[in-house]
Amino acid sequence: MRRNSGKGKAMIFDSHSHTEFSGDSEMKAADALAAAESLGLGLVFTEHLDLAYPGPISFTFDPGEYWEAYAPLRGDRLRLGVEIGMWDRTCEGSRAFIDMAPFDLVIGSVHLIDGKDIYYKEAYGDEEKASFYRRYYRQMAENVRLHSFIDVMGHIDYIARYAPYDNPEVDYGTFQEEIDDVLQALIDTDTVLELNTRRLGETLALKELVPVYRRYREMGGRFLTLGSDAHTADAVGMNFAAAQDFAAALGLQIVTFRQRRMEICGE
């Protein structure tokens, strides 16, 4: 089990956000911090690192410049992290990158399937939903085991945001075997599961996520981070009231990280 920092309970943190150091965000640090403070939240900046990204956007940044810009702001209300796009091809490069700065939190996420960005419709081709989703979760489980140096796995339901199917929701009953393997990989590698709050305002999304996180608890998962995945200040802390209710109802403890060590969050 990941060791607690021993400093007592932290405030609730939004542990997944992106400022202008991420290739797809222009959010200013000051605006993000002001939004978090108005909600009584702490914040973790987790800038994108997707090495060898197959597109016109650069999803990498200079960790030295990042630290120079934000270290003076780092403290009880702000932590500095990174979100790694997990891909077997770039695993060792990602591992080397996180050694270049004293990051507080490392998220590992799946953005690419077989090297194609699932944000775009073209990545899915003519493949049926069941086949594509099974590949998504199989590659997710493989990458969690491969990237054993991450602290948190981000947005297990990311694919449901963009998949071009009539019903893109994650149906746990249909994909139980593959999702259970992802959850087992998290348990085996002592990796915390994120509850991404981006979609918690959607009734169907919330309903479909319940059995996934209930199963995580049944398999031995105890902790989760909350992350809005904010790219604009108005998205910081999005749907956090629903997220806290969700965690409490399933008996999961909200945590964050500082200096790669887990901290229990509470009021």
C-alpha cells in the first residue's frame, strides 16, 4: 500500500488539471488557482506528456521551465504533476521524463489505441463498439502493468467521451472481463483509480460508472482521486459534490499526492 505522508488530512483536491504548459490548454495558473480557492479546493496541475504523439499538436513540455514557473506557487493548495499518455512505445521515455523534476503526482492515461488518438473519429474506422472497447481495456490493463511507476490511472471512461457509436457509454456487464483485468492491474501495481468528474453531470454516465467502482472496491481498491480534467478555469472542480457523494456511497476514500506520497483528503 502506498504510504501516507503522515501530515493528517488534506483538503479535497482536484488532482487533474491542465494549464498552458499542456498542448491543448491555454488556462492561466492564476485563473485556475482562483477558481479552486473559490470552491475551497486544492489543485494539482498535471500537464500532458504524450511522447511520439501522431498529430500536429506537441504534447510535451520542458520540466525545467515548468518548475521554474510554478514552484513559487507550490504549497498546501497547489501540487505539480504530469499526465503521461501510456503507450508501450514511449514507456521508457516517460519514465525518464518524470525523473527530471520532483513531481508530486503522476497520472497514467490511455489516449491512443494502436497509436491512434481516440479523440478523433478516424481512430475507430469501421470497427464495432464491442471489439474496439475490448481492445481499449486490454491495452489499458497491459499499460498499467507496464507503467508501474505511475501513481494514478486517469479517466477509465475516457473513450465514452468521443467514441462515435450510438451509445458510447461503458457497459460494465458487457466488458466485465476486460474491466476487471484493468482493476486487477491497478490492485497489483498499487495504483490509485481516478474518478474523473467531467461526465458526472450526465445521469447515464453516472449510472454506468457505479458498477465499475463498486467492483474496484470489492477487489480491494480503497482509494481514488478526483479529477475534473479542467482545461479552462470554469471547469475546475466540476461536479465535485456528486463525486464526493459517489465516493462515500461506495466506501472509497478520496486522496491526493504530495511528493509522490499519498495523502488522505477530508473536510
